[in-house]
Amino acid sequence: MERLIIYGSQYGTTKRYAQRFSEMTGIPSLSYEAVNDLTDCRLLVYFGGLYAGGLKGFRHIVKLLPENMKLILVTVGLADVNNQENINNIRNSLKTQVPETLLSNAQIFHLRGGIDYEKLSFKHRTMMTLLYHKVKNLPEEKKTAEDRAMIETFNSKVDFVDYHSLDQIIEAIR
């Protein structure tokens, strides 16, 4: 396939965005787990959930990327994507996972997802609880915007999905 949407989603929010984007564009979407060959791909839109600073599933896809392909990276996370501090943090974490040659040529978009603590695995719930206890006791001036968002939403269900935010990505593929 010359154009493809691939997603890495743990709890479903990123998958929802990728599937809606597929409906809007007619470009097929697949989970990163189902992808073994991207030789013929000329446009890849990768939707990746942000987990512990990493883009879910992207390490698998990086190995398959052909040269001279148009790459659009779409991050989906809990943090407010209208906050520049959050965007800077996301981009810095991407630098540790995405080779510079890819990152410098990719278009990057950030979408806000959600979280439902009841659906988290034991491991993820434990990690979030430990993180919550660590950051809630920080002095206010040391808390990042991401820290404050996590504290506000801890142990609850929130959904910030906004399908209108996909319009900017549609413009990028035109």
C-alpha cells in the first residue's frame, strides 16, 4: 500500500483517532502489530499513544521504514496539547525514540486522549499511583503542566478526544 495509517494503542483512544482518520481519508489503518513490510509505502501516518515517554509500537515500525517516504507522527496523550511546555516535553521524549534523520523530516502533530483508571492493567495502575504520589508532593513551582494534569485526573475517567483536531492532519496529507 502506498498510503497507510498505523497505530499503537494500549487502551483504545489512539485506535479511535486512527480509525476515524481512516474513515475521513479512505486510507487503510492497521495496528503496528499487524505490519511486517512497508516497502511500497510512500505516506505513513503513525498514531502513537504516549506511554512512559515513548510512542507505542514505533520502535517496531522504525525498522521497516523505507527511504523517501513521507512520515507524519501523531502523538496521543493525556497532557494538554495547547500548552507549549507539554509539547516541548513530548518532542524531547520523541528525540530519544525516533532517529534524528526521521524526526527532522517528519511532520508532527499532538492530540489529546484520555484515561480510565478502571481499565488500566495492574502494572500501569501501579506505575500511575507511584508517579502520582511522587509528583503530588512536589512544590508547586516544580510541577510541570503534565504533572498538574495527572494530579487532576488521577483515579478517574477522562476523555479529551476531539475529532476536529484531525482536520489539521488532513491538510498535511493534501
